[in-house]
Amino acid sequence: MTDPLDAAVAALTRLSRVIERAAMPLSLADYRALAAIASGEERASRLAQRLAVGKPAISATVDSLSRRGLISRERVEADQRAVTLTLTAEGRDAYEQAQRRMAQRLAEVAGLASDATISLQSLVELGEALDRLRVGQVGA
């Protein structure tokens, strides 16, 4: 008999790859950064914190997104070291297209489960648990 946790880990890693392919040409790192910026995260340092990645990794992602014209960077007048990140029109379009493709692919996969609604709700609950973990509210 397979351990349910082992089976869940295997399923999530496979699902992650399915979702990653649907996000193309964006990588999941690109998508996560665009999603955070779209939701109002404007500073690279806070973006790194929110995405739980190091500053070198977020710097590379921000540089790549900027070079491709998906985000713009503007200096903050009050703090010469700070930069505000915003989505360009092309960046918003790329983000929204990837979101639609990933949602469509997830709906297809969930539709093959015995109960798509319960499967999707479980993923939503896991996402909420991850949010609590990120902000240190475990058990809340």
C-alpha cells in the first residue's frame, strides 16, 4: 500500500509540471513574480520575501522580465536605492494569458478526478495553508 503523503507529493510534482508547461513561454518563476507584481508588490526585496527566494534569484528574474518588456522599473525619488516594479501592458497580457492556460489545464485535470469540486477546493485550502505558513501563522 502506498503512503498517502508519498502519493500526494508525487501527484503535486506531476501537477506542477503540467501547470508549468501550460504557463509557457513564462517559467513558473516568471509567472509567480508577475502575479505578485500584479497584486501590488512593487519592490524587489518584498517580492523576494513574498516568493520565498533569495535576492540573487529575484534580481535575475526581475532583470529577465524587464529585458523582455514585461515589467518596468522606476527609481523611487525618496530612496535612490529603491525601485518600483510595475507590469507593462505586454506583461499584463502575458500574465493573464498564462493564468488562463494554467486554469484551463487544471480544470481538465480536475475533471478527471472522482470529484473535481473537492479536488479544486483541497488545492485552494492548501494554498491558504501555505499563505499562513509564509506569514508565520501556523496553527491560526
